[in-house]
Amino acid sequence: MVAETRARGTALWSEEEKKMTAIIAKAWVLLAPLGVETADIRRLVEKAVRNAWK
């Protein structure tokens, strides 16, 4: 997986994405024992952001 990722090149992450990823990682450390995956947290965050503009 690492070799495939390196072959695609370096990902260009915005500063906001880096911050969000760090926050999701911290939340996951607390929620992982309960069966919550990082993808679940990210979906929740993205939904909250979308709904904030409604």
C-alpha cells in the first residue's frame, strides 16, 4: 500500500485538511474501543459542515 501511494506522488493536503485529520485522529483514539471507525467520524464531520450552511 505504501509503495502504491508513493508511486502516485505526494498528496497535497490543505492546512484545514491537516487540522481536521488531527482532530479526527484524537476522537478516534477515544471512540475506537467502542467500534467507531475513522471513516464514521469523518462522515459525521462532513455532514455537520454541510448542514451548518443550511
